[in-house]
Amino acid sequence: MGLDWVNGCHDPPVITEEPRDQKVPYSEAAAFFCRARGDPAPVITWWRNGEPLQPSLLVEFPQGKGFWVEPVRRTTDEGDYECVAENGVGDPVRAKASLTVIGGADSVRPSGFPRITQDPMPQPVEKGRDFVVRCRATGDPEPTIHWFKDGVPVNMSDSRYRLRGEPNRALVSVNDSLLEAADRGDISILTLIDLSRAFDVVDHQTLLNQLQLLQIDPGWFRSYLTGHKQCVQVPGGERSTLLPIDIGIFQGSCLGPMLYNIASIGAACYVPSEVNGSMVRMARYADDTQLVVSGPKERLPEIQTALEGVLDTLATYFLQNGMKINAAKTEMMVAGGRSALQAAERDPTTSAISCQPNKPQK
């Protein structure tokens, strides 16, 4: 009975991510990965055609293990691969996948096979800032892009990573400033800025000017934006004169978020990376604007002052471009580790945090 009770407190292994069958052109790369969970954590081994793979060939990552084959060769690499997970509770579990090598040393890449047309590029990034990695691929059918870091699959459930784009275009945006600030013991104030009717008040001429500054021919966009008119009619009554529409971006269009970001791209120029020792970061996606100010928890009043200054500057910029921060819908939150948050709760200035810019909103 005691043995039954011990086993009942543990979980047998379950494979949560199975390896996939792959067809790979000769001399290119293949990758097989397997994840499993259980209590205790399962031990994962790999086998090829019934023979164990050398441990030195395998790469480990949270709850998983896998390997790369590069370059692939028909005689040495083609075959069936099996992932086995066991933890001493119940029976081992298995998942199989096959590798098929297409062509030979002198073969031409088969038509329709995936081809990367835009490689990710190395880029210097200031610690605590966001960065975006771009990749584009073509194929028939359209390929799905998978991301790896140091040979290990990127865990897309991690909130620091965001995947964007169509099946053949992926953008991974890494947002870790809050986590890094917490690791340093710092405290952060996150402001979620809401702009009143953001898409409706974008000035067409401002947008066209920004396109020219980005060396984008505004001709097509001018045709897309101009030539529209509108009027107001009272039901059963009079109708106003038709007047040209010179502001506003059509919502529901895939161009809407992109054009809005271009029109308001100058906002980033008004946000410094640091104010009096407090780190400042701005992130924008469509009409969502996030502002983070971080610093030592002992300097919370200075952090608030830095935030207020940046908000004032942004409010001025938006007003000059026909936009307005909606203070009623703009939200703030304090983020940090447990000790930093406890210090913030004890600080009487924390309750005074306000999203109201000092400059009047007209």
C-alpha cells in the first residue's frame, strides 16, 4: 500500500511536443526536438534506427532535448528517429519521426521547397531595450518560420517574446526591460497611453511628409488618402455640403496601423533613453503606446518626476500633431520584485501617481 501511495503522488511521463517528419535537401540542415513532462522530470533519450544517439550530439532545453543534423547525408542521416521519455513512473513513452534526404550532391533544390529570402541580421542593442528580428521565407505551400536561440527553440510562451506577421514573415519582439529592472532590484512605472480617436485625427499632409522623410514615394498613398468627401444629413431633413476629408485613416484596413505609426513616428524622438538616472523605454504597436520608467526603488519620487516630464513632452508632441492623450483611459501600474513593491507600498508618494500630464489638454 505504501508503494501504491508513493506512485500515486508522482506523474508518469507525457510527451508534450513530438518530433516531426522532415524532408530535407541534401547538404542542408534538419532539427528534431522533443519535450516531455512528468514527476519526477523525465529523462529523454534519442535513437536512430534502433541505435542510441551519442549524448554529445544532443542539446538540452527546459523539459526537452533535441539535436541538429547539418549537413544532412543520405547514407549516414536518413532514417527513423525516436524520442523516449521515462522517469520510473509507469512505462516509457515514445514518439517517432523520419528524415528523408532529397537529391544528392549535384542536385538542384526541388521546386517549392522553402527558401529564406531575408536573413536575420545581427544588431547592437542597448541593455534593457527592445529589439526586433526579421525573417522572410518563400515556398509552396507557404512555409512556417520557427525561431531558435543558440540552437534551442525559442519558448514563445515566454511573455518577453512576441511573434508577429504572416506565415512567411515573422517578427520576434523581445520586451524584457521590466524583468531586467526587477532582476536589478529596481522598480518600474508602466504607463499605458491611450490617445483619443487616434486613427481619426491623423493629418494626411503630416503623414505624407513623414513618408517623404523615410524616402518612401508618397504618390500611391496620396491617391489612397485624398479625393474623399463627407457630409452630414439629418434623417428626413437637410444635408450639409460635401467637404473634403483631410484627416483620418480608414480603420479595418491592414494599412491603418502602419500608416498611423508612420504619422506619429516622431514621438520616439521625444523619449530619451535616460532621465536623471532613470531608464526610459517606449514601445508602440498600432495605436497602443507603452512607456516604462525604471530606477532604484529608493528613488521612486525621482522616477515619478522623470515619468511626468516624459509624459509632458509627449503630450506636447501629440497636441502639435492634432492628437490628444486621453487621461481618463490612460493607465499606470508599478512593477518590480517583491521587495521593491513592498517599498513602494510604504512610500506615501506612490498613491500620488497620476497619468495626468502637467500641460493642459485642449
